[in-house]
Amino acid sequence: MNNTIQIAQRAMLLAGRILLGLYFILPGITKITGFDSMVQYMSAHGVPFVQPLLILTIILQLFCGASLAAGWRTQLMAFVLAGLTLVISIYMHDFWSMEEGLQRAHEMQNFIKNMAIMAGLLFVAGVTPARKA
């Protein structure tokens, strides 16, 4: 493979990792600044153990998002964030439990968007070479 293509591929993977990382870092920060509102929002969606799970979510979003962006333990971080995205989607974007209307359509769109993010994370986990211990 020619050197220019390799450089372009590395640059695209870096840009993708950074953008995926930011997708988690920025909401992690807003969960800190709007902690009480997020507790209420999660409670309204029937999330159990709201405060401990919110704290765990913040930690995972910030730590794993930054690690993914930096390229540290990329496979593991992408896999953890994919799992987090799935759990958040099931609890917070449960369009199937809503009546027809604008809110249901909005939540379905968020759910599908999150599945695409999860697919991107799984792709990153799959194309990143495993590091030898």
C-alpha cells in the first residue's frame, strides 16, 4: 500500500476516534453540570439506582471517551462505550413504550442514531490491532 494512503487512513482513524471520544466527553461534562436534572430525567425513565449509575456513566463517558480519542486501549474503550451506548439507548430512548407521535419519532431517531454510534465503536474495536501483553 502506498505511503500516502497509509497516512490518509491513519488520519481518518484518528479523526474518527477523536469525534467518537468527544461524543461521550461532552455529554459527560453536561451530566456533571446538570447532575440534578439528569437524576430527574433518569428517574422518569425508570432507571434503577439512579445516582450510582449516573456517576458510573459520567466516569465511563469521560475516561473511556478521552482514552478512545487518545488511542489508549482503543479496542477495550470502544467496546465498553458500545455497551454503555446500548444500555443508555434501551433505558433512555425506549420509543417502543410510547404512543404514536412526535416524541416517539424523536426517541426512535435517537435510538437508531445511537445504534449507528455503537456500530462505529464496534468497527473501531474490530479494525484496531490488538496489543500484545
